[in-house]
Amino acid sequence: MIFSSLIFVFAFLVTTLLLYYIAPKRFRNLVLFVMSLIFYGWVEPALILVMLSSVGIAFGLGFPIAKYRETNKRKAKAFLAVSLILNLAWLLFFKYFNFFIENLRLIPFLSELKTLTQYSLPISSTPFKFLLPVGISFYTFQIMSYSIDLYRGHTQVQKSFVSFGAYVTLFPQLVAGPIVRYRDIDDMLIERHENIEDFAAGIRRFCSGLAKKIILADAAGALVSYFDASLAYEVTTLGSWLTVVFYTFQIYFDFSAYSDMAIGLGKLFGFHFLENFNYPYMSKSITEFWRRWHMSLSSWFREYLYIPLGGNRKGKLAQYRNLAIVWLATGFWHGASWNFILWGVYFLILLVVEKAFLLKLLEKAPSILSRLYALFFIAIGWLIFYYTDTAEGLRCLTGLFGAGKFTTPQISYAAIHAVPLIVVLTVGSTQFPKKLWNGFYEKTAAGKYVSVLASLLALVASMAYMVASSYSPFLYFNF
């Protein structure tokens, strides 16, 4: 089930809200737990068992971790290792098993071994077919944050299976984040204070995110498909750039829309999730971009991998090594394909160059030049991210720099008609609309009434698009 669907908005969400607010407070976590499992298992109920096994493992092993963390660090660390390994095993199996098998087949030694022995290696020429559990990368990291923070003494053991299950499965941010660390909401799991102000703010945020996804992200996505398809017939510079530009907009508006909707839905039930985006395309460097983009993932890797490795405390070479580990893991986390690993290496190189000398130059450069530099390399990064097929990616990359014609009549016609959308997307990816709106909302008596009307119009417009369009899942459902 996806947020941007009629069945979610008018059936699932309404039913969940009714059950939640009818139930006594002590049963509200149970309502969220059960309804979140229904939400998750809507397409494939069997995947609920995978999730429940992860929940049960982390919950059960949390008790010995908490018991021994002060008295026997070795035992506590052993239980922590078991918890992390068992939960990562599901992620590695479902998301990366075929990737490992396909790449093992390319190793000459293994192929020769198979022919020289009577035994057949279990390396199939066809990939195994099984459904990837949606959001497994996100909820696995959330579970790991609980186990690690428990071992470090940053949080207390959760004694209620229902409350812990509600944390892991919480449907607002279950399948595409933001990644919520357990310690950030442990108090809210015990006691939440729902109120009208938060509820209204949640509705506004949800409607805003829904419109951002349906009206803006999907419109950009349609043009990505159109211009990318045109490259298969004839490579043009304009077609290549428009493919990259519109994908750059699509992935931001799509993913940030999901985060907006997740944060808004959380407020409906008394939860306050941290922000996940801070206008990343306003960045003046790649370093700044990664402080603004998918902030929950960046902070997770920084806290649970980069800093434990030593961070920047042991000299430049050690820092670059730690960055390399983090960015290889970041690329691999996004998908079982070499383009994601290449994407991670690409940003690793840029970050190392910035830390070595470029950041100092960018700080002295005019603001417009710094922003153009960042946008250019961010866009190239999204090209690597988008194309899982290397040949197609190289075709678009060479097209950016003049391979083939500059344009065709069809591409020019489509580009002219896309100009208004480009303007809207450009302005919408800055903080200026929010500043104008907040100024109007806070300083004008009619602000609250206009906000209600604007939310209603956004919802109605989104519903109209949903009725007329086909199924359009969020991009990060794949990761």
C-alpha cells in the first residue's frame, strides 16, 4: 500500500485514526502495531513473517544486552553481534543474494572448478525469484539502532513487545524513512500527548507532501521517461540534459514528499519525527549537500559507522579510509547493482577532494559559482544513480557533452512546453516558498483559514490526479 493511493487515504488512514482515538491510551500502540502490519502485508502477507522475525530477534536479544552491558562487556558484545548478524542476514539474503551469485559466476576460478570436479557449484545462471520486502533497508537500520544504543547505554531496554513492534513497523515511516532511531522516540512510545494543533499541522504537512508527490514528482518522472526514451532512438545533448535535470527534480520531490507525508502522519498519532531534508539543492558544496539530503541516513552512518571507525580523529589518511568504508556502504545500501557502488565512489572522491583543498576555495568563491558547482556534480551523481545499465548511462553521459545532435524538433517542442514546470520545480526546491508562506501564515489573521483551504485544494487536486493516473510508487521503495 502506498500513501498516494485512494485506498490508503479514504480507507486505511480513516480506519486507523478511528480505531486509534477510540481505543484507550494503553491500547494505542497495539492499534498502531496491528494496523502497520496490515499496511505492510497488503501486497504480500508472507513478508510480515520476515519482519516479525526481525522484531522478535532484536526484542529478545535486547534483554541480555541490557543485562550484561555494565557487568560483562564481552557477553553484551556477543549478544549484540548475534542480533546485528541475524537482522542483517535477512537484508543480505533478500536484497543482495542474486547480486552475489551473479558476480560469483564471473570469477574464472569458480567456473573452472565446476568443470574440473564432479560437484556442481550452487551458482545458477538464472536469478532466484523472490519478492524484496519493501523498506527492509530502512527498518533493518532502525532495529540496529536500538540494539547498538542499548549496548552503549544510550537507552533502556523495551519490555513491551507491542511497543517495540510499533516502533519498528510504524507505517508512516516504515517503507522509505526517515530512519528513526529508537532513542529519539522511546519516550513517545511510553506516553504521547496528541493535540488539535499537532493534528492540524500533520494534515497540512501530509496534504503538502501528497501534492508534491502526485503533481510535481510524477510530472517530472513522466518527462524523465520521455526524454530517456528519446535517447534510445537518437542521442541529443538537449535530451540528455533534460533527462538528468528532470530526474534530479523527480528524486528530490518524490523522496522529500514521502518524508513530508511521514512526518505529517506521525503528528496525527502524537509522534514527532526529525526532518529528513533541508533544501539540499541550495548547497554550496557536496559536503553541505550531504548534510541536507536524507539527513537520517547520513546521521545513521556517521553515528554507527564513521565515528566508531575513528572519524577524523586519527589523521587525514585514516579519515579518508573511514570515508571510503562509509561511502561504499552507502552505495551498497541503496541497491544490489554496481551503479550504486560507483555512485558511492563518485561522491567519496568529491568529498575527499573538498576536504583536501576545495572547500577553502569554495568558501571564497561567489555564492552563485559555488551553487552551480554543487548542482552540476549532484546532477551527474543522479545520472549514475538512475542508470543501472552501464551502456545506457554512458550514452546519456556522452550526450551531455556533445555526442550526437544538439536537439531534434520533437525534443525542442517538448523542452519548450516543459519550461513552466522547470520554473515551478526550481522555485519549489528552494526555501523561498516556505518563507513567504510562513510570513503570511504567522502575520495575517486569515492565514489559518487560507491554510485550511490550501490543504483542501491540494488534497482535491491530488485526488483528481490519482483517479486519472496509473500506479506510481515512491522511488525509494526500491531501496
